[in-house]
Amino acid sequence: MRVLNQEILQRVEEYNIDYQKEHGISPSFRQIMQALSLSSLATVQRYILVLEKEGRITRTKFGKICPLPQLKSSGLTVTPLLGEIACGQPNFAVENIEGNYALPKELFGDGQLFMLRAAGESMIEAGIAEGDLLVLKRTSSADDGEIVVAMIEGNATLKRLYHRGKKIVLHPENHKMKDIIVPSCEVQGVLVSCIKMFQ
């Protein structure tokens, strides 16, 4: 029997871990073969079988690599990035899926999540800067003080929401900017988290 290269064995294991952390699913044998420049699918299979025998991975009854226990236990939510949201005066909202990302439920919670990229400076005093990635939970209602995506006549903006009698106040977190006061608005989502992007 051919002796397997221990360095390649380690690389196969590490690639599987890194791939699952990034994508939330296991890589295919073909993806492993291409990423590590292995000669054939049969070669990949030999390394996978050794990793399984040593207890470093497990496989399903169909032969696919099982999700890592730490990812499986916490769970992941595949979350679409839907373009930009104005942190200023409302801009016309167009949902354009730029990509999908696996976010751990342990950190971001359950429910239907989506992401938007922050544009503008109206929320800088809440720690939200241009280019940050905002994780939001889809909902049609919000409590006073929550940061929301609000639709006003087809235009979307990110603001802190307050109910004031029969009016809705959309408050910017920038002392240089004024409140937007409207009779009503449609809440699209509530902010869960802000992922800082350092250029």
C-alpha cells in the first residue's frame, strides 16, 4: 500500500476546516483536489479515508465530509448581502445580492437575516461608518430606540426609530443632522450587529 504524505494529509485537514469556517459547508472532493493541486479524486479519497480512520473527520453515509462539530452545534445562517443602505437622506432601495455569507447563530441570533453596506455619515455617533457591514433581522415592527431600515415612499434609510404621538421620528446619530419626521414608514429590518471594515 502506498504511504501517504503526512504534510499533504495535514493540508487536506486544514483546508476542510478553513473551507467550512468560510462557507458553512464541507468542500467537495473535487474542490480539495483543485485547491491542493492533487493528481486525482482517488488520491483525495485516500487522504479522506485516513483522516476518517484517525478520527479527525467523519463522513455521511453518502461519503461526504460531515460539518465540523463546533459549526454544527452553533448552527449557521446563510445571509445575503443586498447592497448599500443610506445613512443619510433616504435613497432609492434596490436589493441586489452581492454574495451570501455563513454567520454563526451563536453570535447573530436566529431568524431571517440580511446584510447591507453602510453609506453616509448620519449614524457615525452610533459607531456606524461608511463601508461597515450591517447585519439586520427582517421584521415589520420595532421598539422605540432601535436602529432600523425604514422605507419612506420607496426610499430606504438607516435611522433610530421613535414613535411620537401620531408621527414617526427617524433620528440620525450625528448631531449635525436633523430628524426625519414622517406620518408613517415601513420597517424592513432591525439592526443586529455592525461588522467594522478597516481599509
